[in-house]
Amino acid sequence: MEKKATRLAYGEALVKLGKINKDVVVLDADLTKSTMTTFFQKEFPNRHLNMGIAEANMMATAAGIATTGKIPFASTFAVFAAGRAFDQIRNSIAYPHLNVKICPTHAGVSLGEDGGSHQSIEDIALMRVLPGMVVLSPADAVETEKMIFAVAEYKGPVYVRLGRLPVPIIFDEDYKFEIGKAVTLTQGNDVALIATGLLVYEALEAAKTLKEKGINARVINMSTIKPLDNETVLKAAKECKFIVTSEEHSIIGGLGGAVAEYLSEVHPTKVIRHGVNDVFGQSGEGNEMLDKYKLRAKDIVEIVLKNM
């Protein structure tokens, strides 16, 4: 199966977008080759700003640019974007509801060798809590490109979570992405597997194994974490025996938290949160990290079997 990192798809999508939308401006915090904004920099040098290792200043600058009618895309590593620049995102972007697109790469433990200090496992929680902030996490390269084009059309602040590790391409070019809408990839009423990011592929693989065991799993790609597709979540809760959420993020405050919070109020349902279990990451190759933190299809299967 062909694999491609979502950060690479992001860099390529920016160039395509830049050719048809002259208002797109890209900012980077001295990581252009890592975030792949180097492609945009080479194509449109006058519309790319390397802000240096000054993430807070980059976000404040992006906010200022947004007030002129331009569409700034700001990129660095997720741990620096959501963490180091949180105050500027909160007060300079989210509070005035400015049209800034925050698109960090290297999220989650699959970042790998840079270790726990750089593996952001709390960024979804930090961004989800901000009023008016849209939070997105693409499953593959195809969805990433569709997402970036949709984000450029959306008016308001958006956080797009991207990864370093090449991941399997799930969708074809006919795939439709819409902010706020989940996509049901397989049908089943025994269990609902609601996944986001690179865990969508793992959920699909888990569903295949479960099928062989006589268990029909519904797989839902929840690429928009905020605003959550409540309708799809509620339908799954009513029609399936229980729900497993899967994410490359802490089980606290991410996709699992969002699903559990919503269902606890409208339709109490058993929700098992599959993700990073309240620990920091550590140094190792990206795929080794996914194995270490039990973020694989076999781990989803094990969770389902224990709860059937």
C-alpha cells in the first residue's frame, strides 16, 4: 500500500492552493524543510515568511496579517505551536476570531526519535478548549489536501494536526471532505470504532480482523474533532453495543474526551478511549512508538474482544 506523510501532502497542497488563491501567505518558524513549507517558499518567495525560532511572534504576526484580508498559514512542530505559542493563539487569534490557519506538523508519538519533549500528545486538548477554534486531523495524504483547500475557504481560526511518519493512503481522489462531517467507512452494529488521524487506517485493519471473528465493526473517520459531528456519534451510540475511540493523542481531552462528554449528556453509552494513556512519549523510530504505546489494529481488536 502506498504511504505518504501528511506533512508532505500539506506542503504540496499549499503550492496548489497558492497558485489559485493569491491571498494565501505562509509563515514558518525556521523549520521549512521539516514542515514542508519549503515547497511554497521556493514557488512564492514573496509570500513566505521565515520568522525564525520565534513561534509566539509568528502567531502574533499571522494574526496581524489576517486583519489585512490575507489568509495566513502558520507552521512549526505541534509541540511548539500549541504549547509555546498558546497565549498568542488564545489572545491574538482565537479571542478576536481571526482567519488564521495553524498547521503544525510532527504531532503525536510517531514523530519518533526527537523524543517525549517534542512528541505533542496534548495539542488537541489545548486547541479544542479555545472558543471558536476548529480542530482537524486528516487520516491520510488525500484527505490532507482536501482539508487544506476547505480550510482556506472557511472564515475563522483553524488548527490542522499533521504528522511526520508516512502513513497508508486510504482514500482516492473522489473522496469528499467537509469540515464538521464524519465519514462512515464500514458498516456494523456490534461496535463503533471512531478514529482520527493515522489511527483511521488501524481501525480499518482492526475491522477486517474482527469481521473474521464474526464481529461487525462500524469504522468512522472523525477528521473534524471540533465541531464534533454529533449526529454521527449519536447514531453510532444508538445502533452499536459500545464505542471505541482511537487517537494518537492523550486519552484526556482529545477525540475520546469529546465523544464521551457529548454522549454522557444526551445518550449515556460505554465509550472506551484508546490512545496515549497519560504518559509522555520517548525516543524511538516512529513505527516503534506506535507499537510501544499500543496504537495498532491488534490493540483495537484486543479492546473490542475484552468488551464484547
